[in-house]
Amino acid sequence: MAVGATDAGGGRWGDHNAERRRQILEAAIAVIGESPPGADIPVQLIADRAGVKRSVIYRHFADRQDLDHRIREFAVQQATAQLVPALSLEGSLEDAIFHVVDTYVRMVAANPRMHEWIERGPGSEAPSGQALVAGTKAAIATQLGEMVTLVAAMLGQSDPAIDSGAFGVVSMVDGMVTRWLDTSPSGLDAARLADLLTSSIWYLIDGHARARGVVLDPKAQIADLLGAASNRG
């Protein structure tokens, strides 16, 4: 049963059960976040953290596989809720890139174990786990592609390759952040990583723009570009 869903009867008991499931899932995320990479997460540990009996967990989740899937689903929902609002056309071109990148890096850095568990933990290799993660990345890439397409249109440009490029950028960011977590390189903290990713994405955008005869100013305000595009229309 999906997080937040109510029982068939709905009403008070449906709300109570939905809240109990949320309580269990939040406890699971807390336990995972405190555990070392690759550690087994006993159901009893989750139950203790949630303040319920182990049997209560299995009243709300069909089995351990279902529990792991719902934990991953809930964690991804929480991450998306933080990240999607950061995808906005505000400030300068550089600001817009940095804002979303910095939000993602800080979010991962705040709970690196959860990020690792989502990508590699129990159930990550199952079709449902892979589909969940891939679908989330695709949704973010699609929204990013729409943003870049809009900015390109402001500049009188149109290119169907933007969509594929957006997926490439999401993969690059995810790959660099995962590598950073795995290796913990000296001298590269979250703030510097966000700057590095911002520069890398900007070089891609700037290089493609120049190849089309367009010179971009990273400090250009998106509101001004919108205004100029409106005046041309």
C-alpha cells in the first residue's frame, strides 16, 4: 500500500494507519542513516525506533521486500519534494544552475547513507526499485529539459537534442556526487563540489551555445531575458 493511502474504509482508522506507516518509514530512514554502508537493517531495529512491536510492522507491510520498497519510495518522495522546488528560473543563469545543484549536494551530504541505500540497498536491483529510481531521475531531467528549452527559446534557439542533453546532465551530476561519497576526496567538501558541478554544467551550456553563434553571460538575469523575449514577440 502506497504511503499516505487510506484503508478501504477510510475515515479515522484509515488516517491512523497511514500515520502509523509514516511513523515506521521515518524510523527506518533514521536507522538506515545511522548505520554503516552495507549493514543489515533488522526489522526489530526499525520497530524499536518507531516504538512499535515487530508484528505491527507486518500489519502494514506485506513482507520485508514490500517494506524495503516502501522505504525507498518514501525516501525518494522526500528527496523529490526538496529538489523539485529548486528547479526554478530565478536570478541569473548561473544562479539557477547553482541553486538546484547545491540543493541536491547538500541534501545528499546530510544523509549519505540513505543515498547509498536507495541506489544499492536491498531491493535496488529489483525491477520495482530500478523503475522507481530511474523514473524519478527521468522526471527531474524532463523538468530540467523544459527549463533549458524555455531559456533557449528566449534566445531564439530551438533544438530537440536539449531533452537528451538534460538527461545527460542529470546522469553526470548523480555520477559525480556518488563518486564523491564513495571516495571522500580530501579538500573537496560539499560547497566546493556544488561549485565544480555548476561550472561543469555551465561549460556544457556555454559550449553548445557558442557552437550555435550565441554568447551567453552567466550573470544575465533570467527575468531580463524573459522581458527581451516578450518585447521581440
